[in-house]
Amino acid sequence: MARTVTQKGIVSDKFFANIRKNYQPPFLTENNLSYTDNNKENYHKELNIINESTEEDIRLFDDLIDTTEKVLNLLKKQKSASNIKWCKGAMKSFNDVIKLVKKVK
């Protein structure tokens, strides 16, 4: 699917203070909402936080959790075996996950 880029036009410095980065398109959005308990529902809609999960969504989470647990066990086995060569090779696969975890902190 082709995506198009639209020009924002002239923006003030305030625009960059109210911008939110997304990991899926649209990659940048203006975050004009201020959080209060009164607008919690709208705030969550703006952030694409949906409390209603489908069976497919739940399976996706379960698959990711299962895979993560298997990877953790594999890492522990390789550590016990002092397999540093394997560890260094595996680091390439972990770079994106490491970046994701650092951004969440």
C-alpha cells in the first residue's frame, strides 16, 4: 500500500512541543489533548488505546509472551554454557527490542 506525505506548511516552535511519535502511520500527530479525569475516554481514543480486545488481539499478545518466554529460557541456557559467541550473534536480533524497551522507560 502506497503512503503519501502531505506538507504541513509553516509551523511554529510550539508545534514541535505538541507532537507525538507513533510506531505505525501516521508517524507524527499533534497531541492537543491535556489529560484530566474528565476527558480520559477521549485521551485514550487519541492515543489509540482501546480497551476492547478481539480474540485475534489476545492471541497476538499470547504469541508474543510465549515467544519472549522461550527466548528468555534460551538466553539462560546459552549463558549457563558460557556461549558468548552465540550471544554476540544474537545481539543483532535484539537491537530493535532493546530500543523499544528503552523508549518505554
